[in-house]
Amino acid sequence: MVASAYGETLVKPLANGYGDDVDEFVDGIGIEIIPLDRPLAKRVAELRGEHPALQLPDAAVVAAAQLRGARLLTFDERLQSVAQS
């Protein structure tokens, strides 16, 4: 999970005192938090150039999956299509 998505995931749990529960869940199922480094940022920019309607957070998630050779888990068919391109 790209770090920016992880941060978004924590907003409400932290506000409600459940941040540690989220961390336990993430750690328990083996999710890796991926930093937004230069290669990832470059792929994000490439994706946004190829798909102008793609928003930065979505592009970051797709780019992270692509660079890791991982399958993107989403119910968003548009994102799934971009990830497989």
C-alpha cells in the first residue's frame, strides 16, 4: 500500500482512537507500506500523462502495484483497466 493511501486510511480511525487497530490489521495480513520515492513518482506522472482523468491518489496506487509486480485489489473497474495496461 502506497504511503499516501495508508495515511488516508488512518484519518478516521486515528480521530476515533483506533489507529493502533488499523496498524495491527495491516501488519497482521502482511501489507507493506511503500514510500513515495522518485521511481514511483515518475511512474505516477507517466500514468497521469497517459490517463489525464486519473487523479494523483489513484495513480499512486496503480503505480505502486505496477512497480511491485502486484495485482491491484480494487472494485473500481477503471483503475483495474489502467493497472493492467
